[in-house]
Amino acid sequence: MRTGGETDINHAKASAAMTVLLLLLFLLFLLAASATGLTTDSRDSADWKPTDDGRRWRSRTC
């Protein structure tokens, strides 16, 4: 039973505002982590191997 003052519209607005607030806080956290150097490139050397027409280039050891 509702006691008044609370409507579905107000609840939807509050939910949308909370979603936007959480998104902004997450983006600010990422910005702060990047600015302080806490982010790193997690790719290994396989991501940087040269390609020839889209095919991975293989070095010949023999």
C-alpha cells in the first residue's frame, strides 16, 4: 500500500538519474585511473605481429 507522493513517473525519473550518476562516476573513475597511470595495455606481443594482406607473418628460423 502506497502512502502517497510516490508515483511510477517519479520512480522512473529517480532510476534514470541513478543510472546516469553511476555511469558518470564510472567514467570519472576510469579518467582518474588513466591520469594517474594505473591503466596498462594488456595485449601481448601476438597482437603486434606484422601481417601480409591480413595473414599473420611468420618468421623463418630455418
